[in-house]
Amino acid sequence: MHRRPGAPLITTHSPGVILNGVTGRMGLNQHLRRSLWAIIQQGGIRVSDDETILPRLLLVGRNPAKLEAISREFKDLPFCTDLDRALVDGEFDIYFDAQTTDRRADALRKAIAAGKHIYCEKPLATDLGTAVELYRLASSAGVKHGIVQDKLWLPGMMKLRTLRELGYFGRMLSVRGEFGYWVFEGDAIPPQRPAWNYRKEEGGGIILDMLCHWRYLLDNVIAPVRAVSCLGATHIPDRWDEKGVQYQVTADDSTYATFELDGGVLAQFNSSWCARVRRDDLLTVQVDGSKGSAVAGLRDCWIQPYAATPRPVWNPEVPNPLNFFEGWQRVPEQQSFENAFKRQWELFLLHVVKDAPFPWDLREGAKGVQLAEAGLESWRRRAWVTLQPVN
């Protein structure tokens, strides 16, 4: 506790957070730089006028030189390369994992056994059996646990959810999602994604990566997913890694999936690292309903209600007189939006310190892995796969 001159006594909670995998792109940029460090720089999370949460950080990784450089950038944060030593430190009660997927399960088992609260990147695991095991271990141990589901806090998706809650769509009919961009092979132009993403043996593959996202996005923004039909592809068989070494791609780099949702809603999502973008954003989600439609990107959302819907007539003999981008109305900014990763970190810290609700637990992470596994099974069998409850 501390007191500002002339101010009431302030209680400051300082939960210790072990950050494993911070030398990677997601761990460094999204979770350290834009989330936890941003929270620290703003003075913590204000619970009330006299109560604050200000996390303390311990960086963990395998490369001491990279860790030292990151530590210097963030005012000499403590770091170590020994996860076992970090986990026995009673000053740190939260373990966060942003390693490659193939390393996650073993580290989470150790952290749960050490009594740490668990928060981690998705996918939770490379297979459903392991994901369910981790959920049950954490639940049995009585630790609090959560999975990153960042797209729920993207402004565009939040606006889309608000439209659904207001009944704007009428009867929801269908959803079309387009995600992806061209990831350079790495021979002439450096790649934008790490090589492990394209190695199945290291937990790579776009089905495992993106169907986890589409599970929680559809479940929470549109309607729960009940079944999937999926095709995957490896369009580019050879790439070059971060050191310029050529390697053979062993994982899928594109996927084309159809989902059956509650209420008879059908959703189609194309996800590809081999597609050039000619749309509003890297991710766009269009929802069509009996009373209106909406198209959401990462930040913006556009609507076209029934009364403003044009009446096109098919006639390829003449130039089309309609500009289909006209007639859409941009949903106004009615609230302020924070970085999606930062917002979920704030909610998880409130969950740990103040027992605030946090429904995005490891069971939700297991449901994402379930859909990815079902997608791979559907591709293999060339058949629809129905999802069963995850318990």
C-alpha cells in the first residue's frame, strides 16, 4: 500500500507474471510491448479510486542474448533461461506461454503442478486429447486459467456482435469470412511469418492456427459451431527460413471451410497465406440476414439494411450501372477501443486478483483445438464432421 500526498490510502496489487516465449513475434509485440508494458506505463489497472493492479514481469526464453536485449529495452526487466527455476519462485503466481505450439503442453503441465495461474496463446495444444488434459489438470489444481481469444476485442468484431444483439440482422442466414495475405517465400523477399508455421512437426499449419480463431469468433459473435466441412492445401511446397535456408513445407498453408452453426446459419471461411488482398482488410466477415447485412474488418464495420438494398439485374451485355460499394453505411465509433490483447490481459489480471468473471478458459481453448482437429479429419475423410461437447 502507498499514499499520495493529500490522497486516500491506495492498495496496489502486484501479481508476478512469468512470460515464456517473449523472444517470439507474438510474445514480444502483442503481449509484452503492447499489453503488459503498456499497462505498467499507464500506472496499472485502476480497479477503483483507491485500488490498482500493477503487474511485475519475469522474462523467460531459450536465447540469453535476445532476452538481454529485450530486458534493456524495457528498463532492465529480470530474465532467465531456466523455466524450472522461474516456476519455483513464489514471487510470481501467473505463468504465460507464447512459445511455439509443440512446446506448450509440457511447460503448462509444469506450471500447473507448481500452482501457477495459467494464461496462454492459442492453439492450446496440437491435439484435442492433450488440450482436454490440460483443461482438466488446471481445473483439478484449482488454479485460474485462460486462453488468448484476441479477435473478440477487435473493434470491427465488437460492432458486429452489437448488431446481432440489437436484432439488426433479423433472421441470420449466412456468414462469409476472408482471411489472409501473401506471405513471401523468403528467397528474394524476407518472409513475414516464422518458418515453424509451415512445419507440421513443429505445430505449424493454417488449419490448426486459424480454425481455433474461427471457433471462438463464431461461437461468441454469431452462433455456436456444430459441424465442419474442410479442405486444406499446401500451395507453395518450398520456402526459405529466417536464415535464408531452403526447406520443404510440411504443413497446410491454405484452408477452405464451411461451418454449420446453431439456428441453421451457414458460415464459409477462406484462410490463406497464399492470397493477394483486394478487399477492405486482412480479415473481413460478412453477415447476411433477412433484414440487413454487415461487413466487418479489423476496425470498421459497414451495414446495408433491407430498405437500402439495391435491386441489380443480370445483364452482362452492358456495363453494370451500380457501384456495389455505395449504399453501405459505416457504423459510427460509439465507444473507445483498446488493443485487443491488452484488453484481454486486463480482464485476466482482474480475474486473478479480484475474481472477476473470465469465461475464456482452457476449455474454450480445447474447443478451438477440437474444431481444428475436426477440420483436418474432414479434409482426410472428405466428409462433414459433427462436433461433440468438450468436457
